[in-house]
Amino acid sequence: MAERDRRRDDLMSVFRAALAAVSGRPAVRSHLEQHPLTGPVHVVAIGKAAASMAAGAADVLGEDLAAGLVLTKTGHCQESGKIAERVTCMESSHPVPDASSLQAGAALLEFLDRAPADARFLFLISGGASSLVERLPEDIGADELARVNRWLLGSGISIHGMNRVRKALSAIKGGRLATHLAGRPTLNLLISDVPGDDLGSIGSGLLIPHTPGDLSLVGLELPGWLSALAGGSPPLPERSAFDKVHSHIVASPAHAWLAAARKGEEAGYAVRRHDALVEGDALEAGRQLAGEVVEGPPALSIWGGETTVRLPPEPGRGGRCQSLALAAAEVLQGREGVWFLAAGTDGTDGPSDDAGALVDGGTVSRGALVGLSADRSLDEADAGRFLEASGDLIHTGPTGTNVMDLMLGLKV
């Protein structure tokens, strides 16, 4: 096998090891085996890893799974084939919510309201929940919700800022869903996809208590129409609504990074783990990280985080990981013995079905052979089209997890 192919295979093996370490099914199964629930349990799973997490619950609960509702991204209910027949799976829209997200929100509230007064709930929350399920105040509709989220995704605003806006607009986020539990005991298991594993930010904190300060929009540069829309936030529940809610993180970015490091060491590489999260503009981050690989010693470098992309009026194909990887490829251009991977751990990158890309010193030249310009592709947010031409896209399909993005650099 050529060295190029072997090194690329090694990087993909590291990436797959990271995914396996944070897969929703074993993570939930392990927690419930160590902390058993007794009696009939009503299961609610929301997010891109919802079906996988629900499967893990079904593995342990067996006949004690009284009923279940899985709310996940379009194309992700395929995992529900592994779940008990008593579980209903609904798909809705991500990353931009639409009418299906409101239908999912209605189904969620109906499920909670129909559960017996003595029901015990198991909630399974992962990233993507903010878009996949929603209930709005009466004066906001689906079109306005989609407009808000399209603006947020193209604004370059941080994930914390996005969540503050989303929670301000919602009738169930920011802990407001807790009122619908009606005091019934609830175990809330989460896969973290946010910096610092902040419980209130995962899925916009459906069952996590918030204060008015948590929802403050002060300091965010929002257009006037959005500030006006978010100005009348629905009331927050009393703290007593959370008395019987117990929340635990079962998988996090740190677990993935550790597994990646172990796999890299097993493959014989010196490993450099970078604990600081990669944030900010994707293009700047790609150039910076690639520069660190080029200038650093021979090693496997590991980063995690979540960057942003400012979108033009008519963006092309791809997401932040593909933009980051193509920006990195420009730095690696013409160099031997260097590779760089950037991919979403959920198996998707922005609105595309590709997880990200694995680039090297020949990426830019391969794309240029078919008449494409890396610079122009980046300007037009069309990195995916370039990376398809260069043969560098990564496609995994739904992974059953979501712990932000993973970036790997290799120099030999």
C-alpha cells in the first residue's frame, strides 16, 4: 500500500475509534446497567443521536420500556429498527427547523401529557435537538422560526450565542419543558456537543433550570427584526419544577479525544493533544491548525471544537468542516508527509450528507485539474464541490453520536 493511502487509513481509523468511544447506544446502556431504573419507564429521545441512545435504553429496560418517542433528523430513524415496537420514531428538520420541527414539538407534549400520573421518564438528549423539536409562542410561526435559524447559521455567531437566541424564542427550551413533567421523576441523560459540557446549552437546555440572565441577548449583534422577535420571552418555570429531574452526561468531546489519542499511540505515532477548543472562523482555524502541523514535530495532533462560517447570499455545497479542511489544504499545498482531517462526529457537516474531509499536500492540485479554484470555493462557501473533485470527502452516514467536530493533523 502506498504511504499516502496508509496514512489516510490510519487517520480514518483514529476518527472511527473516537466515534466508537462516544456512540449513543453503548453509552446509554452502560449508564443504565450501572444505575438501574425500576418499574415501567417512558422514554423520550431527542437529537441526532436519539435513535442510537434509545436503542441503548431498550437493551437494558426490556419489557420495562412502557412507551417511547424518538425525535431525530431526517434519515436517522433507520436506527429505530433496533428499538422496541413500543417506540415511535419521527424525523424533522436540521439544521434549519421548519413545520416538521413544530409537529415534533406537538408530539412531544402530547406524549408527556398522555403518560400516567405516576410515570417515570427517561430523557435522552443529544446535539441537534434545538432544531429538531420546537414549540413557539402564539405570535411566532414556522416561517419566522426558519428565518431566525438561517440567520444564526450564516452569521458567524458562537454556539452559545445561538442557543441564547433560540431559548429566548421558545416555549419549551431554557428549561420550560420541565413544566410538562408535572413533577414526575425524570432521568435526563445527555451526549454533550457544547464547550465545557454546559448542560444548559445541550439541546438548548430543555430540562435544565435557567435564569433570566442565561437568556439575555445583551452583547449579541442582532438585526433589529430579530431583537424585536426575541424581546418577549415566555416565562421561566419555578425551580420546584426540576426537583425530580436528575441530569448526567454519558458521552462528551473529551471521551472522543482520549480515544483518538489512544488509537494514535497504538498505531505508533507520537500524539499531541490540544485541550483548547477550536472556535471562531473556520477558514482562519484551518490555516492556523495546518500551520501548526507543518511547523511542528512529526506527530498526530488532535483538536476538538466547533467553528463558524459566514455564508454568502447563495452558499454552495459543504459545511464548516469542509471549509476548514480546504483552508488547511491551501497551507499544505505541495508538501509531502502531511495530512489533515476535519469532520463532524455526527456524520454530517452543515446541510450536506458528508462528515467532512481528509486533505493532503496534493488536494489543491487535484481540484485544479478539473478547473476549480480553492480560493473561489472558499469565498462561495462551496468547499464540498471542490473536495468531491479532489477525492477528499468523508462520508460515514449517521454515526449515533454528536460531540462537536474532530480535527486531526498528521506529520511524518
